Amino acid sequence: MTGQSKSPAEMMAAVTASMRERTGRDLDEWVALVLASGPDPLDQHAVRAWLRDEHGMGQNSQWAVAFAAARRAGWREPTVAEYVDGQYAGRKAALRPIYDRVAELATGLGADVTVEGRGSYVPFVRARQFAAVQAATLGRVDLGLRFTSPPDSARLRPAKAPGQATHKIALTGVDEVDAEVEGLLRAAYEQNG
């Protein structure tokens, strides 16, 4: 995958393949330890903190073990639709039309666009992530865009989030998802192919 980002599954496989060498235990042994003497395996945050604080484990290994322990305890990863529904529920439900419009534009850029689920934002990926949408506040959605060469736009602000964004645009209404935003999405898509 020269020049391309690894998928989450590929990153997880690389972390677990070298886990025994780095930590002294393989993934199954760590999961057994969590289930036998760790915090509630369904609380992935608590498991990661326990692995870090009690065992000095690095971040990527923490995530791999916490994820595997939760799955072993019966947790299943939400679908993309479930992630989106959760992010735009309750008091943030009014922001859903903004997300829907951005998603329509992003997925319409090409058949090679995939949508992934995350807990707090939704990434759009081509060869690598080119956009991410996050319900940032009760009244604003942030559209993160990843550029290697940012276009000229007064609406773009430098950013480190959501996702792998280098720039972002604050959107407070669906009417703000206009031709300029569509052009910026296209530029990000083209620069990450």
C-alpha cells in the first residue's frame, strides 16, 4: 500500500501481529487478563486506561485489546447508519439535514468513496480519508477536509480535526452546503485519490 493509508482492519492486524513481541502477551492472552481481572470489558475507555496505567501499554495496543475484549463480552460494532443516527439524535437532530446533504455530495463524487463509522464523526474515504463530518455543537456541523494543497477559500480554517482534516468549514444550515462547499469537497476528493 505504498503512498496509501492502511484501513482500520489492516492497522489492527499489524498491531496484533506484533503484540507479543512488544508487550509480552498476544491478543488472546491480554483479552483473557481483561476478562479475568480488568475493568468491565464493555467499557472500552476504562479498559484502555487500565492497560495504560497498570500495564504501561501503548495506545494502539490498548485500542486493539479493548476492542477485542468488548467483542468477546458480546459488544458488536455499530453500523455506519447506527453511528450517524447516534450522532444526530436528541438535541443535535436538527443538524441531520446538514450531514445528509454533505454525505450526498461526498458519496456522489465517485464510486470509490466509502463511508466509515466513528463514535463522534463520519469519515469519507477514497484512497485515504478526504472528508469528515462532525456534529460539533448543538448549532454547528464541522466539515473537515484533507488537502495536500488547499484551495483559496475564505471559508476554510486550518484544523487538526475532525478526522484527518487539515482544514474545516463550520456549517450552521443546509443552505451553507452550497456550490463552494461542493467544489472544496471535490478538491479534497481529487487530492486524496
